[in-house]
Amino acid sequence: MKKVNILNINIDNMLKSEVLKRLKYGVVFTPNVDHLVKLQKDTEFFRAYEAADYILCDSKIVYYISRFLGTPIKAKISGSDFFPAFYTYHKNNQDIKIFLLGARPGVAQKAQEIINDRIGRQIVVGSYSPSFGFEKNEAECSEIINLINNSEATVLAVGVGAPKQEKWICKYKSKLPQIKIFMAIGATIDFEAGNINRAPILVP
């Protein structure tokens, strides 16, 4: 894969359609400007990014910077755009079973129901809305791991905000052997549940 380096982060230079065809396993992160700033100071966050398999541009600002630098990124691919494209692409792929981790109580469950109704099958096989500060609670993290492993999910979509979601994936992915694809998707679970509206398209 061709990459574009911006502030020491290698961003994959791919169209959404190319990622959908290529993605069979791995960790997917979608950096925006806030990520790139935090990555300059947060070593643990940077290590999580180094372990990612797909790093997709989620910012019009980063997209235009790449063009200014003479190494243009093909497209902006936000998590909130990519995730619905992913589950729609795999509508009839019975090997794709998704677990949603994130959002406030009840929201992930609502998103699960809406997505399954939209797709016409139980593509989302489980969901969990963690408590505030759950990443510091080993007991809750252990419970989450058990829920995911018992769900038969092959895809984990984590939407608890950056850098928490990326760090959590990096820390616990080895304990989730059935998961082939990990995605950090920010507020996407809220979008899918119809809980909040998307930002205007021109806002990075």
C-alpha cells in the first residue's frame, strides 16, 4: 500500500472502495487533526498507531495538507462513513459478525437493532456500552472481553473516543482471538443509533 507521511504518521493512500476490497483482517484507525496533535506527545497513543494495519485520513485539513506537500491523499475516509460502507459491503458475508463497544447505556443496543434491520440479518451479534473510565477498571475490561469472545463476533468496532479506543484495542486485542478486524470508530455508534446528527460535509 502506498503511504503518505504527515507528522510522522504513515497514512494509507487508498480509496474507500479499495479498503473494502482489501480489508480481511487487521486494525483500522482513522486519524484527524486532533489525533495527529496528540500523537506528537502521547507515547502510548503513538505505539497503538504503530501497531495499526490501516490508517485512513479522516480530515479535510489533512487531505489538503497532503496536496500542499505534493503527496496528495486520494480521499478523506471517516470512520462514520467507512463503518456503514463496511457492513453494507459484507451484507451477505456470513463470516462477518460485528460487536459494538461504546456510547452511552442503551445506545449501542439501539444501533445494533437499527443496523440489523437495515441489513436484514443479525450482522451485529453483540453490543456493550461501558461505564465512564472503564478502561481503568480491569474487572469491567475482563467482562467486556468475555462478552466479545462469547458473542462469536469476528469484527470489533470500538467507539469510545480517541485516544482511549485506540489504546484499548492495542492493549486487549491479543485476548480476542476470534476478532479478525478491529476498528476505532469514534462517535459512529451514536450516528448509527440516530442519536446525533452528522457534521456538515465541509467540516474536517
